[in-house]
Amino acid sequence: MNLKVGLIACSLLLAAGCDTFTGNTSFAERSETVSLTGTVEAIFPEDRLFKVRDGGTAVVFRAGPQVKNFGELEVGDTVTMDYYESVAVGMADPADPGTAIGEVMVGTAAEGDKPGAAMIGSGSTVVEFLSYDELTQSAVIKLADGTVERVGVAPEMRAFAAARTAGDRIAVAVDRALAVAVVPSE
């Protein structure tokens, strides 16, 4: 099981993997899909934790309060998780005020079914580019609220970052989807 646990916490330009390198300096994008399947090995109901194993790799997950039907989960159940993320960046329209916009849709399992959920989220914003360091492959950006952040730059987005100058306004669009399904043990 190729687990990329930190993937869900990726920031705007941080990439855990890469698809193809592009030398485009006016627009850049990357996308990644991660799928994992494992068997529930242990459940700790008092903490809402469960351990999933596939081969030699085991990961413990915490089911938040939004996870319905946690009590239906059983040792031996098969858990499948699919995660997709796409990030696109380009020069912002000068008239764009940079307001962050986002939408999320969530679905959960029906009462009495095994736990399961799907989430689709989409967001966009405009950030101010401050600098790019080719040595560390990271960029410094300023968010609309004035917060300054250093973010890792994926290989396929480095030509875009290297072509920027301080003060450039960059439009960032992020799409994410997550699906979790539990199949009962036989």
C-alpha cells in the first residue's frame, strides 16, 4: 500500500508527486491520484481509531465525528480510499479582486450501512508572488489576508515559478476529491 498520508495536507503548490515536467512559463498544472486498499486489522472504538494494513504497511486512522456508522466497522473489512488533487496556476486577471472562492460537496453512507463517504472540493484564489528559490525549490507567496507562506514547488511548476517577479499576482485553482468505501469481510 503506497500511503501518502501527508498528501491531504498539501498546500497550494506543494506536490507529493509529479506527472510530467513542463517548461511552460505562463501557466502550470499538476494532478495526482492516489489509491489504497487495505484490511481493517484493529478497531479502537473509545478513540474512534482503526488500523488498516496491506502487506507490510499499516496505518492508523481517526474517524472524526462526521463519520457515520463507525460502529458498523469490523475487523476484516476491506477499506478502499481514492484521492485526487489537481492544482493549476496562471497569471491573474488585473481586475480580479483575489477573493477566495470555494465549494465542497459531501456524501455519507446511509444509516446502518458500512461507513463510507465521498467529498469533492474546489477552490480558487489569487496570491501575490514574493520570491522563488531554485536551490530549495520553494516559493514565498502572500495570501489575500496578508499571511506570508513558503511552499514547495512541484517539478512541473518550477519553470512557471522561476519566470515570476516579486509583485506578480497568481491565480491558483485547486480541485480535490476523496472517496472512502468499506466492503464487509466475508
